[in-house]
Amino acid sequence: MDNITTSLLFEALNFTTSEWPLDIVMNSSINQERDSMSLILEPLALISKHGKIHHHSTHPVTLSTEWSRLARLIFLTLLSVIGSVGNIFMISAVMVEDHLKKAGNSLVVNIGLTDLIVTIVVIPISIVSLLAMNKDEEETPLSVCKFQWFLAACAFLVSVLTLAVTSIENYMRLCTTQDGTQQWFSRSNVTAIILLIWFIGCVASGLQYVSEVSFDYCKRNKNSNKTLLPFETGVIATLILLPLLITFLVHIRIIIDAKKFMSQPSFKATAMYKSDFSLVRSNFYSFLTFVLFWLPFSIAFAISVTTSPKNINDKVFYYTSWMGLLKSCFHNIIYCITNRHFRNAYFNLFNYCCCKTTVSTARRRQQDVTRSDVRVHIIPGYNMYSYTSPQRATHGHSWAKRDCHEL
């Protein structure tokens, strides 16, 4: 039996190696080579010969293909509209409300401007891309993705730097003399600082846009073992980590010093000091909101660039980046909730837009309820108690020729 079994096995092996048809052998070898090459060429398949990005599940511009195209259009349109209206209200509040008309609050306007760029340009790019897509194919030109990422990165960097400068201005406003604040943060100095911040943000983001860097947001070559370039490491450390650390430490110092000042028996907070302290608290909440929305993407980005991009799949990576962009849609609500001056300005602007009143009328409506600006003109002919009335003019008084009295 053993000899029979052994002979049968040898015959089967001889058949598989020598008696199979040639085309079957060739097809099996080609399939094996194709499977092995697919593991290498899979990231390259994301970019077609026409320079377009193909993603099977999650797209950096148009979100997940698991959603219907109509659902994505409605979602992105609502975000763009709601965020744009809120950011316009936030920017306009500083110009409308008298208590907010200070040079240092231009930095708050700058943060609202970066959010407005996201809601009025970055998100609509995704909306237009969805409308321009073919019916059966999810593809977007690579240049569109790079331009959208350039704007998002620029807005992110400008927001980080502005938050740091805002915290320093708040500290000098509350914890130092007014002369020092007016000297360092005058109207001209604040304008120069804002322009410098935008220059730095545009240059740092533009270098990544025009040059080939190790980190690529749009293509994400998962087999790449490139580490961060010295330029990228310097940008992250100097323009992101250091300003965030400064912002946090300065706000903690403001809280400690403000409590120390308020605990003194001779200290008496004025109305202006209370208003400034409320705004500083709102700015601190704004900073915490910024960190909360961008922290998941920061973690995903750190894991992707320090280990390997394949450790973070596309769905998690792009969802966390869009979560950071959602901050620009809801950030303006923080000021409405935590600061009464912004809340009053929002209310006045809403009345102006919906009730067709002037902003000044809406602003004084609640303050001047008991005060009247009506001038009463008493005509002498209809006032019997006036000395100039016709009834008393017959007595020959000399003041009978006056026309009226104005009260």
C-alpha cells in the first residue's frame, strides 16, 4: 500500500509540472506577479495620467463616497452658509459695538477673517468640485486639492499666530498700565502686526504648495519612508508649537495676575476693566475651541509623519482634517455665548438685517426706552394758560407777539 500511494503522488506531481497546458501555467504566474505588484503600485494608482486624484472611499476634497453626492452637497452648503453668516456677524460686531472699538480687538477680527476664508472659499471649492464631477467617477484635479490645502494651511497658521499675539495684547491690557498697551498695540502697530502675520502664513504655506515636500496631503504615498525636511520641522516648531505654548502660558498668567489684583482690598474694578476681562475670557475660550477641533488631526498627522502613512487610513486622516475646518463654522458662537457685548451686537445686526432698522436705532432701542427725543411745540393760540394766548393778549401785555415756546 505504501508503494502504491508513493507512486500515485509522483504521478500527480509529474502531471502538475509537465502535463498542464502552457496557457494555464502562464496565467497563474502572471496573476501572482500582478498581486505582488499591486501592493507596490497601489498608492501610485491614486494619481491618474491626467493629474487627477482617485480615492475608493474617502476623498480629501469631496469627503466620503459612502455618502450620496446630494447629501454631501447639502451638508457642505449648510456649513458654508451658516459659518459665513456667523463670521460676518463676528467681524461686524467689533465695528458696531462701542465697547469693542479698540485697536487690540482688530486681532479678533483677523481670526474671524481667517474663518471667513474657510467658509466662503475653502468649503465652496468642495461644493463646486462635487457639482463638476462625472456621474460615475469620483475624481478631482490634483491642483484643486493642493490649492484648497494651501488656503486651509494658511488660515491655520494665521489663526495660530494671531491667537498668540492676542494673548500678549490681553495681558498688557489687563495686567499693565494703559500707556504701555497704547504704545505697543496702537492702531498702526496692530495693522503692521496683522500684515506680517499674513505674510508669514502665506509664505510658509506657499512653499509647500509650489515645492515637493515629504508630506503630501493630497496623494498620501503610504509606502514612502521619507521623514520631515528641516524646513517642515522648523515650520511646525516655530510657527505652530511655540505660539500655541505661548498662548496657553500667557492666558494662565493672566488668570493668576487678575485674581491677585482682585483680591487686594484697595482694588475696585471699573466697568471698563470688567468689559476687558470678559473679552479676555472669551479669547481664552476661543483658544481652547481651536485646540479642541484641531487636536485629532494633529495626532493623526504626527503618527503619519513620524511612523508611516499606512498607520493612519485615509478615512481617519481626512475626517480629522475636516473636523478642524469645522471650527471655522462654529467658532463665532463662542463669542456670542461668553460675551454680552458681542451678544448685543449680534442682536442689533439681526434686527438690522431682518427688521429693516438702522444699526444705531437697534443699538439704542433697549437703552432709550424711557427717554424720548420728541420735541413739544406749544402754539400760543391753543394754550389758554399761556401769557401769549389770544385770551390774555387783550390785556395789552407786551409779550403777546411771541409765536411759540419750545420745551
